[in-house]
Amino acid sequence: MKRRKDPRHFARLLAIQTFFSENFDLNTNRKKHSLKDLKEINEMGDYDKELFKKIIEGVRENKSEIDEKISKYAPQWSLEQIKKVDLEILRIAIYEGFVAKITPPKVAIDEAIELAKELSGEASDKFVNGVLGAIYEKDK
């Protein structure tokens, strides 16, 4: 697999892993990984700390609005039915490209598709593309 070295990509990857670890309940006394741990596990270089902070704070603050968009544009899937990693990828892309507009929407969509290919199962990239593409068509 091709390893990307983009600090913005690393920021998104760390944000996904942070949200996933916070929202995925294993009902165990598992240790939460620090950002330092995640960087080492992922064998990554520097990440865009400012973008990471904006994503973490922004998704948390706008989660209801973001989840409404997901529900509206993926009506056949409840939030509980969407793979957890795909849900976090969608939340980040919607925040970045459509809510805060800190990244051009097409770039946010392309990055989300790449993250889905990298982190999720077969057809996840198509699902993520479909949801984000529908939002893009309506929010132009």
C-alpha cells in the first residue's frame, strides 16, 4: 500500500482514530491511546496540528448538524447501521468541506474516499462517495 506523507492526511487519520476510540464501546477496561501512541502505531511523521484541532473541536460542536446531513443523504441507512469508521470519515469530510468550509468540498470528498479505501471494507469508498456526492450536488 502506498504510504502518504501529507501532514493534513495524517491529521485526518488521527482524528478518525480518536473519534473511533471514543465512540466504540468494547465494554472493557482498555487503555486509550495518546496521540503519541497513535503516531507511533501508524509510523507517521508530522501531522497538521491546527487541522487536527479544528476537526476534533468542530465535529464535536457540530455533530448534530453533521449527523442530520448523513441521515438525509443516506436515508436507507440509520447512523447505527453505518460502519463506525465510515461514519467518522463522513463526519470529518462533512465538517471540513461543507460545515466549516476549511477545505474545498471536492478535496474533502477525495480525501474521504482515500481514507475509506485505506481504513474500511470493500465498497465503503463507493458508499462514502455516494453520500458526499449527494451533499455536494445539493450544497453547490
